[in-house]
Amino acid sequence: MSPGDANGTNPMQWDCERQGCFNLVKRPKIEVFAECLPGRIAFSDVDAIVEINGNLLVLEWKTGRRVPRGQALLYTRWTANSPTVVILVVGDAQYMTVEEIAYVADGTIGVWHAKDLAGLKEIIAEWSTWALTHRAIADKKGTA
């Protein structure tokens, strides 16, 4: 059993000192696909995603700025057509500090609110509790 199996943790098993910069070694270079897409459209990465009972929760983390227009369109359109909630976070990923958050749900970006890491964790825990009791997709027998 790996360290994360017992309690749901998913620790990153990467040592930059030994294995090099994760961003350079492991991150797909999605910019190579720009020529495959029209105009200024480009692939977007997803910082974190989880599924519970067919409900999706996505985290999009930005350092020092809010989400760009293209990502805002992506997230509003995605949430309008699926059981997905996106939490937009402005903060410092290196130190895991949170300054403010906004929700994207039902095709709308909500108001930005000042939050800290504890507040973000509380929101994620509340969503998890809700998702456990609200099945979003039908199972193989056709029941929701």
C-alpha cells in the first residue's frame, strides 16, 4: 500500500534535486499543438480535478492574477453543460497561500471573495460532503 492509499492523500512522489524540474521533465508541452487549433485558441491545463458520484470539482490556480478570458469561457461553457464546479483560486502555489476565490457553476462566474487556505479547504470539504449524497450520472442500471 502506498502512503496515500489509506487516507486518500496523493503526495507528489517527485524529487527535483534528483529527477530535475518537474515542469520541464513531466509536463506535456501543450503549446506544440497550437498549430492544430484555429486562431488564438489553445489547450488549457487543469490544475486539479476530482470526481465523486459523477460530480466534478476543478481547481484552477493563478498566481497574482485572475483567470484569462479564454479560460473563463472554457469554464463557463463546461459548467453550463455538465455537473462541474470550478473553483478559481488566486494565491501562491509554492507556499499554498490563498488570497481570493470565485466559483464557476451553471455557466456563471460568481463574485470573488477573500479566502485563505483554511477557507478553501472548508469549501472543498463541503462540496465533497454534498457530492457524496448527490449522484450526477446514471449508473449502468439506468438509475441516478
